[in-house]
Amino acid sequence: MRILMVGAGGVGGYFGGRLAAAGRDVTFLVREARAATLARDGLRVRSPFGDIDLPSPQTVTRDTLTTAFDLVIVGCKAYDLAPVIDDIVPAVGPDTAVLPLLNGMAHLDALDARFGAARVLGGQCHIAATLDGEGVIRHLNRTHSLTFGERDGSDSARMQRITAALSNTGFDARPSGHIVQDMWDKWVFLATLAGVTCLMRASVGDIMAAPGGREITLELLGNCLAVAAEAGHAPDEAANERTRQSLTEPGSTLTASMLRDIQRRGPIEADHIVGDMIERAGRRRASIPLLHIAYAHLKAYEASRLRAS
């Protein structure tokens, strides 16, 4: 199976690096500067599960990508999705499967519109990884899972081929028969985490130590759960309990990556993670006040960043 990994940063570089190190046929779609770095230094991953050093990974750029692949894995940020969709057009043939790893759900609409829903799988990943200033991918925790599946829940022939290609490669490959619900479960958690840690400019543990912090967090979670229920994707009680525990753990240093993006004055996924959840609230739109506050806060940050630039 020929695999095109979009990007060679924290997500693409880590999972693509594991796949390539396991002997899979992986090509990285990267910008010219990253291609030059990879040609000079190779792909380097530092991880508690073992380091990777690939001296000459296969790369293409948007100008040299001309052939179709069997699987295209998209792990970019939501604000980069529109140009990425344009870039991968030559890679998507009649039998290509597109596996997006973005958070939220809006990216599915964009990919379906361009390539057709039949080509687009559901997917998500759990990992904390970053590309440092020297071009090395740093795996920051002990989680590295990639979950994927047909959005109708079927065990298709292509799912079997993809499962075989992604399995036994050094990370947790998890085929799912309920991937859309998996994505909603993560979205509810992430929208709450991003909303509350960005509003408070603090970690979960620090928020729990503040008067009313727990109550505000759980109210925001309730807003997100109401939207999921409106959409027909309410998480089950086991998922809810995991989310509540993570969001209310005393002393936890957990923050959303969106907060770290704000702290470095970078772009954020305000519309994709929080704004789109409000858009999907339907008749419950008036009963989710904390989501509206969180979104207004994020959009005010974006306005101030635009003005400063």
C-alpha cells in the first residue's frame, strides 16, 4: 500500500516515521524548506517508545506531487486545511482513501465536497508531539494511538487493507466500527478543555484550585454534551466519566494545545473546535452560554492578533 503522509511535523512525522521504520511505503508531502531539511538531516524522532532516524525519507512537494496513492493521511491544523486539500488533489485517484486526523467534524464536510464522501474515512489520533527548532520530532507523552474507520461502521475490504498496513508498526493502530462517535467523544472533551483553559489561561489543576473552577468546567462540559445530544451523538456514560475525570483532576498540568498556541501568539482553531460546535447546536443554541463566551474570547484573541500583524 502506497501511503502519502501530509506533513512531517509532530503528527505526520511521528506516525509516518513509525510506518516508514516498519517498512511501509510512505512518502511525506512537505514544503520545500522541510524537504531540504529532511534531505540533509533525515527524519528524526525522539520518543519514550524508541527513537527513529531515517536518513533519506521519501518526500514530495506540492509542485512535484503527480501520482495517486492508496491512502492519504491528513494531519494538518484546521486553518491549513483549504490549501492542503488543493495540494493533495493529484494524490487522490478513483480508489484512494483519505484518512483525516483533524479534531472536530467540519473538515469532513470540506473533504466530502472535494473528493466525495465515499473516499473519506473517519479518524483521530491521540499524541503529544512537537517539532523542535532543530527539526527533531519530540514525543512528549506515552500515548500514540491512531483510530480510523469507515463512517458507516462497516468492515470493508479497504478497511482490512488499511488495518493491515497500519498495524504492527510501533504505535497503537485502532480500527473502529463507531469512528464517528469516537470523533464526537473527543470533540466534546477537546472543546471543553480548549474553552476553559484558554478562558482561564491556566491548566486543569490550577482551574480546579480556583473558586468556582470545577463548577465552570462542568457547566461548559454540559454545554458541549447538549450539542452532541442534539446531533444524535451523545457520549455514553463511560466516555463521560473519562472526560469528567480528565477535566477535573486536582493538580493536573493538562492544557489544550490551543492555549499553547495563544501563548506563542500563533493561529488557533477557534472556528473548527468551538465555533462549529455552536453552529451544530440547533434548537439548543440559546442554552449553551459558556460555549458562546468561550468562542467570543477566542475570536477576540484572533482579532487582536490580526490587528497586531
